[in-house]
Amino acid sequence: MCVVRLLLRQADSVFCVPREDARGLDLPMLVTEANDLDGTVAIADLAEQITGSRSQLEFVGAVRNVVETPTDTYGWPTPLAHFGVWASERAPIVEGTWQSIRDPSPLRERHWFPLLSNSDFLVRRLGKGKD
């Protein structure tokens, strides 16, 4: 796991922060350390930074990048790089924005967006139903 992202969801919105590369908003993220192969240490650290708690994290899924021939600007492992998403029911304690995921959401371009359908079980389980 190269990167972990934290999914905080309220109905049809997700909690976002500005990207470090200034390319809009995105889920909070943290790059994993080389010895954190499954990303569990990094996601606990990220959850604590964003929500104040390291507990109640649910793995939603991962996106896999396949890059046979990397370019000088590609900074992830090759040929495979995995980017994991975990969800939490906790509220954020940091500044951010609740961004709609309904059409025409700019988040639809994010590589993790298809994983939102996997988080529906969290919405039902937590009783936060969709609008």
C-alpha cells in the first residue's frame, strides 16, 4: 500500500481537504512507510490526525495502478502500486469541506470514486441513509 485515504461520509457528501499539489479537493491522504505493507499503521495515524481517533476504521477497498514503464514524474512503485481507502463514522476535527458526490461532482475524476459504492454498507449500518 503506497497511500491511504480516509473516507468520512454524510449522506451524499464526503469530507475533503485541499490537495498538496493544489489540484482541488480530495479525501485526506497519507503516504505509507516502506514497512507498513498493508497501510494499517498509516491509516490509524491519518484517522487520529483527522478525527482524533485511531479506532472504528473499515477497509472500503483499494485502487491498483499498473505502470509497466514509469516516467520520471511517476513517484510510485512499479509495475504495481496500491492506494487504499478506509472509512470512519467519526467526525472530523480539522478544517475541511463537505463535498457533494452527486452529479456533476468534480470528485468523479478521482481514482477512488468507484469505491464509494462499497461504502454503502457503512451508510446503512450507521443509519445515515442517503437523501
